[in-house]
Amino acid sequence: MSLYHKMQGSLLVEVVNSNPNGDPLNGNRPRQNSEGYGYITRECIARKVRNRLQDAGLSIYVQSEDRVDDGNITLKERLAKSGVMNVKTTEDKAMLACKKWIDVRTFGQVFAFKGDKEDAGGDSIGIRGPVSVQDAYSLDPVETESIQITKSCSSVLKEGETRSSDTMGMKHQVKYGLYRINFTMNPQLADKTGFSDKDADTVIEAFRTLFENDESSARPAGTMNIKKFVVWNHGNRTGKANVKDVFDSLSVKLKDGVNGIPASTDDYDITLNPIEGIECKEYKV
């Protein structure tokens, strides 16, 4: 049975001396908008959710190259070997793909079914997933800093050399930022992909543990932490309140007297206001 209740979730993520999402078009510096607010793209967040689902032993269609667990380097190869292409119509192919891969029935996917003359729908089909993730923005402008790094070991030596010259580089990080991630779960779209209540619980757990096994030189362990995670359950399929009003019920504001860029979560007043008829669950993080 597919997801019955409409659901929403919010995470407050504290970033300390870390690069939450580098911009490859800007020297891999942390992403910022024109007003100085930091942000993490929804694609980056969905990637982390996929990784957590994969860590849980579930089948993932869109796998990172460094995390491939089925020997298929490309999406085309994974699709070709899955058996999805063996069924007749594009609709049947889409449903089989949703059944096989949890990220497809969660986030959706576009598949190219070239040469499918049996179906008048064309060469491809788009699957809309029930889970929608928003870009995450910092609650206040962030300050970034750049640190010069040096590689002293020798990769390649020219003839006659005993040691190559040091290689200089730069590492960029956000000194401090409190980011907010919002997501929604849509029962009507869940009907189409087979996304179930059990899947919802699994995805919520992936959000709760979003930064486990996510450490890197740009994001050292302990530099990105979830400070608060709440999920609202509307109790019906259509929703008992406006989506924005529900998100706004989690209020995060700078405390009076805090000047300049905040330095910790303690600089914020975080208030969770109840909404009549909507269950709100706060998860331990």
C-alpha cells in the first residue's frame, strides 16, 4: 500500500569549518547566492540520501561512481542489465523500475526507452517522485575562508631529480552557518510509484543520519551536524494546512544582541509551534 498521509520535514544543519557543497565553476568554493547566504543544492542533498539508502543495503539506480555495488559504471548499463527493458510498454517499464530501485520510486527519474514502437508515448518517460527536496539555504549570510595547502610528496620525477617541487593549492570552507533543509512527501505521486509508508520511514531515517559516512577532506568528521529534525504528518492525503505555514511553524531567529555573523546554534532562538490537527514528531539526532 502506498503512502497515505501527506508529510513534511525540516532539518537544521550546523556547518563549522566545512565546505557543505562546493561550486566547481567557482574553484570549488562553498556555494553562496548574491546576498551572501550559503546554500546546498537539492541534488547534493538527494545524493546524500541515496548514499544512506545504499548503506542500508537497498538497491539504488543513480549510484556514485566511487560507490558502485553492482559492477555497472553507467546508468545505461545498469538499466540494460536490470530486466526493466524486457517488458513491453513504457508504463510497465516505469513501474518495474520503481519496484526495483527505491531512489526511483522516491525521487523519480527520466528513462530513455528508445526504439519502443509498441507505445505511442515516445522514446522516453518521466517518473515524478513523491519526495521533493528544496535547496537548503543558511539562515544568515555566511563567511568563507580560503586556506593554502601544500603537497610535499613526489608524484612524478624528472630525470636527475630526487624530489619534485611542492605543489600549492587552496581549500575553502564556511566558518559557521546554520542551514535549513525542507522536504515534502506527496501521497498522490506515491500512488504512481508505489512509495509506501515503510519507504517513508526508511527515507526519514536516511535524512536523520544524513552525514554519516559522508566525511571527506572538505567535510571533516563532526563539521556538519543536524541540530534539529522534525516531521509533520497531516493525517490525510490532501493536507490540513498550507505547506508554507507548516514550515513556518518551526521558527528560527537570531537572538537579540547578536551582532554580525553568528558563531553557534546558541545564537538562535528556535521555536516549534503546534498546528491544530497536525502531528509533529521531533527525531533524536
